Amino acid sequence: MDAKIKQIIKQVKKGDQSAFEDIVILFQDKVYQICYRIIGNMHEAEDLAQEAFIRAYVNIHSFDENRKFSTWLFRIATNLTIDRIRKKKPDYFLDAEIKGTDGLDMYSQLSADQALPEEEVESLELQSYIQQQIMDLPTKYRSVIALRFVDEMSLAEISEILNIPVGTVKTRIHRGREALRKRLRHV
């Protein structure tokens, strides 16, 4: 597989744009999954995956062929996703009081037939609940937990993707698991 990928990359570097389609086909599901596991939104994950492939294509000349292509590509996707999370700020909070009202909050703006967030959480299945708890972890823990346990990557791969030492990966996995364990005690 690696020899095939190296050959495709050489073709792309020579200007064969159609060869890059093979790379997209080989890695699109995995790149999407990485983005989705970190950001938790299908549409944003699709956009981020697409952006990751565009960045990879534009910067293919900087790829070192002595390294593993998938790790390089996954790093691009992970970094884009983490950057998107850092730039996102909530527009409003449901428990924030609405100006000019006497104690009304955003919960009151939900339609009557729409379940309250607490009711929705109660109705989720265990797997959905755990995924949400992972999404609520700080980004640095969420990314290592997703890459390690959901995408089943090795510590070395995670280290290379996130560009941090293996020791830091181990620490973040440990702390992320502890935070997740505390969150899940109430299940």
C-alpha cells in the first residue's frame, strides 16, 4: 500500500491532478472520521475534510516522501479541526437572561414541542452520551482520546500527527481518560 501511495504522490508532484483523486478515495473516510470525532458536527467535519485535502494538494510539494503520507494528511486534518474549535465562540447560552425581559432566558425561546436539552440527554443511548462526553473534553484531550480509542492509532502516530512528544500524548490520554471517567460516573 505504501509503495502505491508513494507512486501516486510522485505523479501528483509532477502535475497529474487526477492522481490526487486516488488519494482522496483512499483516505476520505478516515479524514472525515478524524474531523468528526474532534468537532462532533457532520457538516463541519465534511467541510474540514474537504479543506484538509485541498491543503494537502496545495502543499504536496512540502511532503517528505521518507515519511508516512497518512500521518501527514491526518495531521493537516487534525490541526484544521482544532483551529476551527479555537475560533468558534458560542453565539448565546441557553441560561443567559434576555435583555429587556424580567428573568426570561433562552430556554423560554425553545418551541413547546421541542424537548429541553436535559430531556434530550436523558433520551440518548449510552454510546451517544459517551460521544458527547468526549466532545465536552478540552480539545487537547478530545483529540488524543479520539485518535487513540476511536481511530485506534498508536502513541507514535498520535505524536507525529499532533506534533507533540509521546510522553505528552501519554499524559493527555491519562488525563483525558480520568476526566472522562469522572464525567461518566453518573451514568
